[in-house]
Amino acid sequence: MNDQKVRVRFAPSPTGPLHMGGVRTALYNYLLARQTGGQMILRIEDTDQTRFVPGAEQYIIESLTWCGIQFDEGVHVGGPFGPYRQSDRKEIYVKYADELIANGHAYYAFDTPEELEALRAASPNFQYDSSTRVGLRNSLTLSAEEVSDLLNKAVPYVIRAKIPAGEEILVDDLIRGEVRVQSSVLDDKVLFKSDGMPTYHLANIVDDHLMEITHVIRGEEWLPSAPLHVLLYRFFGWNAPRFAHLPLLLKPDGNGKLSKRDGDRLGFPVFPLRWTDPKSGDVSSGYRESGYFPEAFVNLLALLGWNPGTEQEVFSMDELIRLFSLDRVNKAGAKFDPEKAKWFNQQYLRKLSDQQLTGLFVEQMSHNGVSIDENKALKVIPLVKDRVVFVSELWDQCWFFFQRPAAYDEGVVKKRWKADTGELILCLAERLVALPDFTQSSLEEEIKRFLEEKGVGMGVVMNALRLAMVGSGMGPHLLDIVVLLGKEEFISRVKLAVDSIKVN
């Protein structure tokens, strides 16, 4: 195994949208594969047909593609170990289930759902295991003739793993170290269902072996199943892959696993892309549609459970590939902080060149039906980009560069606009537009001379001018606004404000 090239897989079930915890699992697999020059496989585990959701598989693929997680083999790209969808591999699993029965490691169980339900009702702690199976209706208690007769009559059955009694099972986990479990606490899990489909336990073991998977990196929720999986590898006489069970993603308060309900309650996405439930029509928000850069989302996920051992927080995918190691993945759950998610997005927004950010801004405004002069936007964006987290917030910070204010903030008017303000700023504006050099330094000098002559303070005119330019008290440096608007637009806005704003 140690001499083999690393082969990892991400194996989601198409039962709905991909949770961000699932994306993190895919990411960690991808980082290990790329760092070691290994292969990354996408396998769809759809053995539970009752939970299949139309569109979920394509959603998973689109989500991972958006995140920049690439696959060498898989359901969407093919490869030498296909098919990569478990429902297309049904016949393969029958052979291995039969092998387990032939070798005495599994058995037929003919108990009906009603019989099992009655046992659970009578004993809430009931489980089908080494102590109870001897009194139940299965091929361990029935004669060979009875079993053959039931099979010939097509009486429904399941195939269960025969867990040995009185053993200590060792799971060697790359994150958690040695995990020891007594076999007496394990139940005889169903490996093959009455509908002719294998369960996850059998299918994933067989597929991981046949696809030559060397490392199984998956969520902590699969840790209780790991002892069974170790046993199945032993039953088949196969070498097991290395296991690594990742810590949970926790709610922002740290109490429990992060869920969609938490996102809905606190106002943040838990899915990479927007998801529309095909049955209910309910729409769940996604990081992409909420304005996050995929690089920021990936960076955020990488640090939820793993740390590089340094103070660095912003990493490119190439840096993550170079630095990632499973021995720096934490055992404890990772608390998700939605404000930190925004911080990451802001860092990536600020890393963009003015040209790149302007292009995204103009594109988004065009999508919203607003036509923007790109050359003008290229001058505006540097003035406001540090004020936003998302590209979608830029318009609220700079709309007044492209449109005249249609109204004036009443609170600012009341505070900043007096009876003589209109006359004062119109006089100043006429002097400013008369300057041959309409630059920030020239404007500053002329404003100072004007204030000295009139004996008024800077705030008296500058706040009123801002109100005239913007309609409120917001915005970047006032003279940046004035210079960019130009003489004609500047004087027009001053005159409009003087004509529009009335004080009692």
C-alpha cells in the first residue's frame, strides 16, 4: 500500500444539495491527491433509491467545478475503473455478497419489517447482533433446506454481516490515532437489501477496493461505521486503505453540527450554490449567488479543521496543495463564523486589480439592467472598493458617480443646510468651475481662500457640497467625487440642490 500512488475519492449521495461540510471533504481529498501527484475520483453512491433526488448529482458536479476541485476520474469524466455510479454497478456487488455468505462472514435474514418493529417496540435497545441473531429467522438458525426453500420461493430477505463475538476491533485513523471498539457493541449491519441493492457498507468497500483507493477521507459521522468496514476488508482478505475521519463543522455558537436551519436562522448559506427543492420548490441560498468568490469559499473551508501552523490565513489553491497535511487536521469540531466568511471574501475582492473588479462590476450592473461607462467606473472603483465585501455592494457605494441624486437626506438637510447655505455654496461652486485647473490640489487651495474670505468653517460648505453631490452624508473624499464628476456636472448638481432644498 505504501508504494502505491495515492488514489482518493469523493463519494456523495445524490439526496439533495451538497452541504459545505461535504465540499470540505472533497477539498481535503483533492489537496492530498494533488500534493502527492495522485488521482482524485468522483463516485456517486446512489444505492438508497428511496432518497434519490432529481438534479442532485448535477448540482454536486457543478458545485465542485465552481470550487475549482478537479477530478481525474468520475461519473462525469469517465476513467478506467468505471462505472462510477453505484446504481450502474449492481451486478458487481451480488458476487461479493455471495462470497461473504460462502465464507461464513454474512448470512441471509428473513425477518419481516413487522417482526423487527415488534422486537424494537418490546425492547427499545434491541439490535440485531451476535447475541440476538441466534433466536431470529435467518440462515444461521434455519436448516439448509429451509433456507433453500425460502430462497426458491423468493421470500424477501436481506444479507447481514456476521459480526464476530468478543473481539476488539482496531481502526487506525490518520487524524484520531488508534480507535478500539468491542465487537459486542456492533450490530449485524445489512449489506444487501431486499430491493436487490447493496447498502453503503458493502458497496463502498467493494468499490474502494476495485478502484484501488488508498486513502478514505470522510466525515466524522462515518467513524462509527469504520469498525465494520475494517472487518469487511478482513473478511475479503483485502488490504484496507488508510482512514481519516474529519471533524464536524459546528454551528457559530459551537453547539452542534452546522445545518441548513442555522443558516436560515442566522442569514448565511450552507450550500455552495443556490438549490431549488424539486418537490417543494423551496429555494436555499448559495455562496455563489450570495456574491462569494469561489477562492474565498475554498480558503474558508480549508481552515475549518486544518491549520498550517503559521499566522497566514489567505491561501491560493496552489499554496493549499503545497502546505496541506492530514496530521495538521484537528480532532475537535470546527466552529463556523459567518463574519469570518465575509472577511475572506473581502480579502479576495481587494486582491483583484482595479481592471478586474471594474469588469465584474460593469458585468453585474449590465445583468441588473444598468449601463455603466467602463472607463468612468475604472476611476470610481478604486475610491470605494475598500468599503465593500461583495461586488454587489459596490453600486450602493458609488451610484452617485453615475446618477444625480433624486432626493436629499432629510436628517442631513436639517443638520447641514441653513438659510444662507445655498447662496454660499453656489458662490463657491462658481469660483471653482472658473479655475483653469480643475484638480484636487487647485480646488483645495481655492476652497481655503474662499473660507478665509467668508469667515466660515470647512464643515459649513463641505458638508453641504457633499449633500448636493450625493444626496446624503456618505461617500469617499468629496473632492475625489467633484473632480470625477467634472465642472459641468458639479455646477449642475449644486444648482439643482439649491433649487430643491428648502429650509424653514
